[in-house]
Amino acid sequence: MKQPVGLLHRSFGLRPARLPLLLVWAFSLWAGALAAAEIHTWTDENGVVHYSQTPPPQGGDTVVEMKDAYRPGSVPAQPPAADGAAGAGGTEPAALTPAEARRQQMAQQRQANRERQAQNQQLCGLHRQRLEQLEPARRVFYTNETGESVRMDDDQRLALIEESRAFLDENCSD
């Protein structure tokens, strides 16, 4: 038998059988937020002081003002450390949970990998440039430490070409 498709099912994919469950869930969220909002106190006929999130049925309660109480979503659960609590050396870093420490370690590793990759790319570029300069030319001139223009002999040129090719084969993907 085919069930009729209502507005809730078409709009939100909600079947009519799930509607009561949704309403109970929504009411519990709303009631929980209201209940956490204030504390009531009263003394019964036997002299016993009661504290509750709901007012007594007979009335005569006093609402307790909770200035420093934690209310979800209003303030951080942990207050900030006092200025003198950090120690004599100034501010101390807060202790990290194992998960936070692992995340921090992984972030440092990723940063180190990025730096290594950037350095490797720079070296690959320099070796490619060296090959472009050395391979086609039979006569290569360079400036020595004293500032003189000196011709590189063929053995030096071939050794540099071989060194650059080996570096590119080993470290550069192209």
C-alpha cells in the first residue's frame, strides 16, 4: 500500500511516524535550556531548605542569582588564568592534550616538508639552468675569485653536466 506523501515528507524527508519523535526531541532541547537558566530555593514546613531548577508547586520560592555559573554557550567553561598564576618567568603555555600535541607535531612536519620541497624546487631550477648553459656550449667562461674571466676546461664542464643530470634524475620529477 502506498502511503500518502505529506508536506513534511516532501520538504524535509520526514515521515509522519517520525513527527512525535522530532517534537519530543525539540521540546527536550527547549526545556533543558529553560531549566538551566535559574535555580529556585525554598524552605518547606519542616524547615528543610530545598534547591531545584523548577519552582515548588505551592510557590513561595526565591530565585538564586548565579552570576559565576556556567551556562552553555554564554562564557568559556574554564576561566582565564590569573596574572600571577603563570609563574615567575611570565606566561606559561597551557598544557596540551595528547591530540592537540599530535596535531601540532603534524603541522610542524607539514611545514618542514613544504620548506624542503621549496628548497628542492629551487635547487632543481638551478641545476636545469646550469645544464642549459653548459650543454650546448663548447667554450664556457666564468668569473673566478679575483674577478678574471676564465675559460672552463672540458673536464670541468662535463663533470658539472654529469652532476646536474644526476641531481635532476634523483630529486626532480620532470
